[in-house]
Amino acid sequence: MQARPNNDPTPLNRAFQVAKPAIFTATFFSLFINLLALVSPLYMLQVYDRVLTSRNVTTLVVLTLVVVILFVVYAALESLRTQVLVRGGIAFDNVLRGPTFTSVLDANIKHAAGGAQAFRDTDEVRGFLTGAGLITFCDAPWIPVFLVVSFVLHPFFGFLAIISGLIIFGLAVANDYATRDPIKKATIAAIGAQNDASATLRNAEVMRAMGMWGGLQKRWQGRRDELIAWQASASDRGGSIMSIIKFVRQVVQTLILGGGAYLAIEGKISPGAMIAASILVGRALAPIEAGVGQWKSFIAARGAWDRVQTLFRATIDDNERMALPAPKGDLRVEGVVIAPPGAQRPTVMGASFALAAGQTLCIVGPSAAGKSSLMRGLVGVWPAIQGAIRLDGFDLKHWDPQALGQHIGYLPQDVELFSGTVAENIARFAEYDPEDVIEAATMAGVHPMIQGLANGYDTQIGEGGFALSGGQRQRIALARAVYRKPALIVLDEPNASLDSEGENALAQAILELKKAGKTIIIATHKVNILSLCDKILVLNGGAAQMFGDRDEVMAQLFGGPKAVAAAPPQPPQTPPSGDAPAQAG
């Protein structure tokens, strides 16, 4: 996996480009919406200065009808602007949701903090770009127009609007400065509290059984207290400034009417101009006031944008890859070095071996030998820091991950099933043929068990498969791994939770896959499964100590193949340090 260069457009940039037409259209509609906002003050001017003095009812009726028609157009444009932005938001989400899911998945594999927050962050950005926040920015350029018209009525109104606007804008900047740090720290605390809660609830059974919830609850409450404290700090600071803004707005409105009345008494303006000025100055200040109201949303959207960009920059690039032919299963591992995400020390160091399509390899070694790390590397979950893992000659990095996954079966040590039906889990939540699902279940020896469930293959297994036993989950996960007989099947301790019946089913499945010419790799501590393998790789301390044909390696480990039957089910002993290092086969 390779990080995206900082100068390359991310999916967020591309989503913004897709939403741009809607944003420009909304801005265009804003031109006419703001022009029509002049209708109300002009109407008041005509009513006060012409209709009331002439007492002409016909003129009043005609003016009112014209204004009503213009207000209908105004409302229609407002509605169209909202609809355009909604559809722009849909287009934005259509482009962004796939890459976001992939990047969050990649971040979780790397154990990066806050990955799931990206879903909320993209919603935050979309909501601002296609909602009230953007409308505020569309209306802001029209402030000078309303100021000019206010000056035309009388300079007093124009200068009053400018001074009050500058005061409100200055208070908005002060509000941003005063609340930026508390809001940022509150967001970080909220993400941490959410992550703590999610991790804790995933292990609810252990927490309840061993009375651990007290300490975990205390840790979560600490995060919540920190969150609430920073939110309170931001609210206190922002609330004070908002109160001053409301005070300024009320004073301005009073000065407009009071000053306008004085000018009208002095004969410098008409009564209609006083009312019109009140509407115009209010319209000029409205975008500024709306900007103050939307400021927190703007700050939140800006922070969300930065976090999503950081996530996309840190995860794999999403350039399209050329479709590769379906692999047969030839596997070459060339001096690979693998380290867990974020770790400084590799857990697999320079392993090399080769398997022809249809061969079966057993990987053995003591605990923490690097078996699971190597397995994760073989399926592309943990990328090789050095060296290469090639499937049919192609480095795994050359494959599109989604396409590669269709040719790989993987059974990890920690089995994870997903909320849904048994059939959906076996079929990997893709469109499926029932015959393929039943074939995979039969191969894994789990078909009779599934038949005994309440709704058979349509049984809902619940979140994580809690409705099933550990052995049942492992056998369904085995069926998922062998679904449609992928070219490469990687099984990490596949018989860890199986009884004798399950182990027999596993052995039969391996034999059937071998007959079908599939490449199988098994990590195991149990000696009895070694008889199914063509090759054996011995790992110790992350290094390959032996690799070769089964009988040759077993002769060194146990004194000959016949000794395997009598050997206890324990990890094989590593050879003396004088043994020759493993050679690529």
C-alpha cells in the first residue's frame, strides 16, 4: 500500500469537482434571489410616498399584485436553489462514499485512530457545501449592493450599515478566535470517547464477566468530562460574543428608525425611505449575521475537510489498475519483510519460498514465530516492507484489491462474521448462486449444521455471529474461505476451535481443494494436519529456518515421517542453529 502524493487530487477533491455545477447554479440563482430582495423596500417606498398621498386604490392593488407575483418567483427560485444543492450533495456523496469506506477499512487495518470518524466528517463537509452554510456565502457578495442602495436613500443609512457590519464582522472573528481551540479539543475528545465506547462494547461479555466495566467506564467518563468541559468553554466564550452581536443588532435597528424619523421630520427623506432603509440595512446585515450563525458549522466543516484529506493522503491511492487474468495459484515469496502497522520491528524477516499451483504448504513454529503476520502478508492485508509476494508472477501490489479478493480464501485466527444471513456470510455479501453457497458449506462440512438452524441458510446470525458457537463460526468462516474454490486459500489455525468431526471435515475440504488444483497454505500448531501438506515451512522469531518437502522436513523435526503419528500435538521444535537456512523451493 502506497500513500497518495500531496499534490495529487484526493477523492474529496474529485467529489467537490462533481458538486461544483450545483454550487455554481445555486450561486446563479442567488443573483436573482437577491435582486428580488429589493422588491420589498421598493414596494414600501411606493406605498408610503405615492399611494398614501394620492389615495389611489387602483395603484395599490396593481402594485400589490405585481409584488405578489415577484414573491412567487422569489419562492420558486429559493426552492430550486435548495433542490439543486440537495442533488449536488447526492452527487458529492456518490463519488465519495466508496473511497471513504475503502480508506476507513485501510485505516482500521493499520490500527489508525479515528478512522470511523471519516463517515461523520464527510457528512459534515457535504452538509456545509450543499446547505445553509453555502447559501450564506452566496448571499454575502450582495452586501455592497444593499449598501449602495442604502446610501442612495441617505448617507446616514449607508454609513450606519457599514459601521454595524464591521462591528458584527469583528465580533465574528473574535468569536472564531475565542472558540477555535476549545472546539478543536472538544472534537478530539468526542472522537476519543466514541472510540473508547465502541472498543468497550465490542468486548461486553468479557467486561461483564470479569467486572471490568468500572475501570473502563471511568476511562470513558473521563473522556466525556473532557469533551463537556471544552464544549462548555466554547459555549461560554461564544455565548458572550453572540449576546453582544444581538445587542448591536437591536441598537442598529433602533438607530435606523430613530434616525430615519429625525431625517423625515427635517424633510431630508420621505417616510417611505425610512421604512425602506430599515429593510435594506437589515438585508445588508443578514449575510453577516448568518455568517456568524454558521461560523461553528464552517469551523467544523473545515476541520472535517482537513481530517478527511489527511485520511486519504495516508491511505492507498485509488488509481485504477489493469484487469489481470484469473490466477492459477503459483505463489512466490521473495525475501519478504513484514511488520504490523505502526510497529518499528518486523515480525517476518526475509522469508522466501515458492509453491506451484495445487501444492499445499504447512507453516509451523512456536507462538510469536511470525506465522499470522506472514499469512496477513500473503493475502495482502499487511504489505511487505521489503521483498515481494507474487501470485502467478504479479506482485500483489499490481492487483486491484477487490479483484484479488475474489481469488483468495482467508480464514484468520480471530474469526469475524457479519450481521446478516448464513448464506450472505458464506457468499461474502455478493450476488450468489445458491448452489455455490451449498457447495462451499458442504465442502466445509457445515451443511448439516446449517440445515438444523431455525431458517437454514436464511438464518440471521446477529452481529459478529453471536447466535453461533465458536466452532460453528469457524466452520462457516471456512465455508466462506473456500467459496467458489479460489486459487489461493490461506488458513490460519483452521482447526483451533474444531471438534473431531470438524477436523475430519477440514481434512476432507483440503483434499478436495487439492484435487481441484488449488494452492493451500495452513498455519498450525497441530501435528496431525501435516500429513495433508506437500511442503513445510518452519518459522522461528520471524525467520524461515527450514523449507522443503514434507517428508524431508519432518525427518529433521521428528526423526522420520512415521514418528508423526506418535508425536504429541504441540509446536514442533526448531532445529539446531547449525542447520542450513531455508532455500526457496
